[in-house]
Amino acid sequence: MTSRSAHQILHDVFGYAAYRGEQQAIVEHVVAGGDALVLMPTGGGKSLCYQIPALLRPGTGIVVSPLIALMQDQVDALRLLGVKAAFLNSSINADAAREVQGQLLRGELDLLYVAPERLLMPGFLTLLEQVQEASAIALFAIDEAHCVSQWGHDFRPEYRALTVLHERFPDVPRIALTATADTPTRGEIVERLALDRARQFVSSFDRANIRYIVTQKRNARNQLQVFLEAEHENDAGIVYCLSRKKVDETAAWLKEKGWDALPYHAGLDSATRSRNQSRFLREEGVVMVATVAFGMGIDKPNVRFVAHLDLPKSMEGYYQETGRAGRDGLPANAWLAYGLGDVVAMRQMIDGGEAPEERKRLERQKLDALLGYCESTTCRHQTVLRYFGEEHPGNCGECDNCLEPVDTWDATQAAQMALSCVYRTGQRFGAGHLSDVLIGKATERVEKFNHHALSTFGIGKELNAAQWSSVYRQLVASGILESDIEAYGGLKLTAAARPILRGEQSVWLRRDADPAIQKAGRKAQRAERTAKSREPFAGANDDPLWIALKAKRTELAREQGVPPYVIFHDSTLLDMLKRRPATLDEMAQVSGVGQAKLTRYGEEFLSVLEQFFSA
């Protein structure tokens, strides 16, 4: 097929005037029969990389996906585009499965989404061989390919058996796709899926539309409330917590504060999880409070924020979770509240786990990289990309460190005091107790252990408790101190402390802003920053036409039982608002309006626009 016909499908079916990034090169490579490994950030347009080739090549495209809960929405979205799509997984009954298999065998489908467990059944593989003989298989798309990695938290053992596709169908092109793969994981995907001859397409991992914000945890709930009230009133978002109990408590608290918040974790029954996920996907302005059990493959494009009330486990996890915000390319926030307690808890979780020591060592390294990100004084986008082996051309101008540059200070003497206090108290106490000793606070516990008699008692009065807490947090993040699981999180020295105590190495730390000054400064900047972050929405949220367009979208979505974004993305409605088309020909020029949607919805939205033209 020619490049021109691919462009026609891009425009006529999907409603886009041009490819993004490497989409065109990937499409042409797969259409020509080549295998591909595609690394592309969430929201980068991975789906088009296999959907267009599946429509161009003879036969049915088989998409292997672990995301059973989302297959229905993906298929619904394709059907509204005029694409003949179906899915096979455990959520449908035997009669429905037989009907889909019949459609597949008769060559009536463009795309079939299938769970890996179903695909690997001997009977289904035999059916695929029959399909290949009768009408051809266009391609195999292996979505969320990082599930093949035994080191990842999304590991699915079935993925390792997918080499059977190459063994039994050597002439059918395969395209493996993921948004989360560092260099070791990439190598594991290639090895486990036998993709050593596949062409690799690695897009930039930069999510330029996401503003990264890391704040020192003081009262995390109140800090979250301030953040949401300032920037995300009535927006959809996700709040991640480490424990199920905290998820339930935070969701209830947010609901009391007036937010439409729902909990999601593995401890809830499947009906409740399904209902809450459906509400999040299909309604506007819902906030999902969840553990990491929620989120992989979430297709909702207008998630405007992802907030972490607890530290994630790794940079990969953080990148993947924050990547669920702003999939539509419009501005979004990734907010993280982080404190020393998070570091201690996460290290205890790793050290106390049942994983082999090799796995624990890797998890500690990944956690250390995330701590380095949290304490970084440089551009957040630069730090994220550097972790994935990519350089950022310059400061993003949008993250917290770029917007409010961080002061640093020579903390060598303070570090020596802090480390000496750890040593002299026996390397088994936490930061709170150590701070009391340093500032000379004779608490009952300090006196119980006779620590008021130590040489370090009262030597750090120049700093207050919050400042000492910051020093200890950063020393732990830097690997100079570590938490001792046997001492219930007490801090102990590492080998990196020795040259500091000997005066052979200086220590520079970030200076945490005074909360009162920081609050005043942010209040002064908030209006300007919020306006900037909402630039594409400038004036839209209060525009009656924007409100009417969204209302029409919601009405149609409810009638058809699909999420609103399946009708049109926010970015499409914004383009409609900007262009204000008056005819179907003009509506066809709106980004995201393909022929099928133009026929189905064009008149409906033109009637809304006409009301405002005639008013």
C-alpha cells in the first residue's frame, strides 16, 4: 500500500491531518511486513501504529492486550470510527465468543482484541491458523509489551509464551508496544519475544505537557486540598496512595470536602471496582483514589492531574503513573508529596519482602533513583529523561524547580552534626528523636536513653526541627544514611558517611522554603501560573459554547453507553470552539473528526454551534 493511502486512512477514519513523530515511519515499516518494537510515551499515539497497518494489510489485525476492563471501550471507539472491531476475553459468554470467532473466521473483522490467556489456548491458536489460510492475519500487535519483564510490577507470565506467534506464524509481522521501558527492560522484551530482528522505534519520553511538582510533606491532605482547589476544580484526576486503608480514608475525606471521589484497590469486590472504574471513565470530574492496582492502560485522555500522597516504588512506576495525566496533549499536573517517612517505609517494604536478594538490590537502586529525582534542584523533565537515557535540550520552564528555582546551601557542618548524632545514639533512632537531641530538647524519651548527656545534645540549635528533618531526609535520599529494618526504621550510617565525618567531602543540600513565605509567594504567582497552565482552555471553561459542546457530548455518550471521550476528545472540542465550523465541510477540518464521526455527529454539533451563531 502507498503512503498516500495510509494518509487517507489517517484523515478519513481517524480525522487527523498529519502523523506525529515517528508514526508514519512505523506504519510504513509494518505495512511492508517488518517487525517493530515501539517505545512511545503514553498519549503519543501508539494505537495508530498498529490500527492503520491492520486496515491497510489483508486480513484481521490481532491485538494482544492484558487490559480486559478496557477492551470494550477500545472496541466501542473503533466502531464509532467505522472500523469493524471486536474483543475476546473472559468478560463475554460462550455464545458471544462463538459469534466473534465466526466473524474472525469469515474475515469480517479489521481488528480483534484478545487477552493473552485466550490467545494461548490451543484451540484458539488452531483457529488462527485456519484464519491465516482462509483470509490472512494482517499483523500481531503486542500491547503493554513491558509485561514480559519479570522485574516489572506489571509482569504477566503469559507474555513470555507469546514467542509462539513467531514460531507458528513466521510471515505475519509483529509490533510490540510500550510506554515504559528502560534499557534493561527493552533488552528483555527483545529477548523474550524473539524480536532481535525487529526495527526499534524509540520516541522521546518527554511529556512536555505535564508539569512536575514535588513538595515536602507536612500535612499531605491539606496540601492536596490546596493544590486541587487552586488548579483542578471540577477536573478528573487520580490520587495514588500506598495502602488500601489510606485509599478508603482519603476517598472518604475528599468526598466530605465536596469532591466526587471514589476508591479503587484490590481489596474491593470486583463489582465495586468495575462500577467505580466505569464512573471514572464515563463521567466528568471524577477523582479516583487508588493503589497502583488502578491505571495500566487507562485510556481517559482528559485526566488533568495525577497526585501521589505516598512515594512510588521507582522512576518507572512514577513515570507510568504520572503518564496517565494529559494523554490528550493538553496541560496536566503531576503532584507528589514526599517526606522522610516515605523513604523509611519504602525501604522497609523492600528489605522485609520475600523477593530474592538480587531483586531487592535492583529495587533499592530504582528507589534511590526516584529519591534523587525528588531531591533534585534541576529541571524535573531533565532528570526524568536522563534516567531513561535521553537528554533534554534545556530547562522546561514549567516544573516546580524551573518556576521557583531552589536555593542550595553548604550543609557540611550540619551533616557532620547529624551523622555524629546518629553514631553517638547507637544508630537505632529515627529523625524526630535525633532532631530533639540536636536542638537540645529534653523530651521524656531523650532523658530515658540518657541522650541529654551526649556531646551532640544541643549542638544544633541554629536549625529548627523542620530544618533538621530536611537534612536527615536528604542524607537518606543521598545514600549517606539508611533505615535499619531491624531497628524499626532507625537511621544508620553507610560507607558514604565516612569521608564527610572526616572532613574529606563537602555536602550541599537544597534549602526547603519556609512554609509561610512559600505560601505567600505561591499565592502571588498562582493566578499567572494557573492561567498559563490553562492556556489552551483560556476563556473556554466559562464560555457558554464550550459548556454546551461538552453537554452535547455527554448527552450522546449516555445515549450510546460509552465514555464522553469516545465521542470526541477535549482537544477536538477545543478545535471546534476555535474554528466554529458552520458547514459539514468545515466540520471535517476539525482535528479528530473523521468521516464516520462526521456522518454520525456532525449535524448534532453543528446545531449546537448554530444556536450561538444566531443568538
